[in-house]
Amino acid sequence: MLESERLSFIRRNQTKLRVDKYNNLNRSMADSQCQAFEKGRRIMLPSTFVGSRRYMDQLYFDGMAICGYVGFPDLFITFTCNPMWPEIQRILGPINLRPHDRPDIVSKVFKIKLDELIIDLRKRELFGKVVAYMYTIEFQKRGLPHAHIPIFLHPTVDDIDKIISAEIPNPECDLELYNLVTTHMLHGPCGLADPSSPCMQDGKCNMYYPKQFQNSTTLDEDGYPVYRRRDQGISVEKNNVPLDNRHVVPYNPILLLKYCAHINTEWCN
């Protein structure tokens, strides 16, 4: 209803919004196959209308301006909604509904969690002082929202291991984190173990799993991080296939413990 009212307002005020390049208008006036009064009949959505072409273009240019001013982002976080969050289940459980039956509730809870995450990063400086940040929210085919968040921190390579882990924790030292990592942060099985996995393209995993064991974090020749993935003898079975540190999606332990959801944290440069 609200969106319909906004569209109606825009339609009624097109005379204030119609714009075009001067040479395009002259070309239309001179075209014998086109009558000038036909120009501008389409409804033009301004940048203030969320989701319009001008809205998306404006956000894109804002993002490029930030990168031009502060440089490339240092962390790239993907925060995915967990339909089993107690805030969602507490509402849907008593009325016997599933998360996809009430996308409004799922989206509301996710936005609350996302706002809290931004506060953790920006105001509480979980990873240090944030120079700039931006995010975009997308929806998976199954309907769950997720956010992509570039963070501008300017850390050094030595800071990577302090922020990002790509290993399964020892259950004897931190059972809660172990359960979260094995539930939310393992990729696979795929490859020869499961050729029908959705990530498989041309017989290979499009996310390049499993990775190789790595004793220390390094940067490859293109500047991409190769995270520490030690062979510690810790693994977990998934669909009768053992998964170890080679299958761990990089994460931040503090964020994972707080939000209990798939929250991929990557170092970028």
C-alpha cells in the first residue's frame, strides 16, 4: 500500500521530474517518424524511490566515491539470516508456520541483527577503527536475506589471524564455538564426495573447496590471502564425509558466537 501511494505521487508529479539530454530532445523534434508530444510519456522514477535505476546508480556512485577517497576495503563480510534464530522461532513456532511463510518477520529480525552488527563494527570497533563501510542486502532463492558488507580498516597482514580464522576449534577448549563452526561454517561435501552439490561447475567446486593445508597465513602473487589451515587432526562428518580445516569458510569467532549464523569474513585488498 505504501509503495503504491509513492508510485501514484510520482506519476502525478512527472512534470517536475521529466529530464533528458538537450541533444536527445532536438533529435526527437527533428525525427519525422516521431511526434514530439510522445516524448516523456514513460513514468520516470527519481533516485528517492528505493529500487529504481536512479536510486541504484546513486548508491553505486556513492560507493565508488568512498573507494576513491579512502582506498580499497580491507574486510568483506557476508552476513546470512539464520531461520532458526530464537527471535523468529518464538513467533512462528506457536502458530505452526515456517520462516518462508512470514518473510516480513524474517526480514524484520534480520534487519535488527544487521543494525546491531554495524554498531559492533562501527561504534564498538570490534576490529579496530572503521574508516568507512557500506552494505547491500540481497535475498537468496530460498527467500532468506543476507548482507554483503565491505569494511575499510587498513590493517596489516599480521592482523589477519587476529580477525579471521579458517580452522575448526578444539571442542575441548571451546565447545560452543566448535558447534557453531561445524553447523554454519563448513563448505561441502562437494567434489568427488558429492558431484551433485550446487557449487559444482564443470566437475569442480566454484568456491575452490577443499583448500590446501597451510601452516601460516600468506598473500599470493595477486594479493589474495591464503589463510592458515593447519592439519590438527580435527574433523567432523557430514553426510558420512569427513570435513576438516580444508573445508572451513573463513569467519570471525566473536561475530559467530554473538550472531549464531553463517557470517563469512574475508580479508581483501
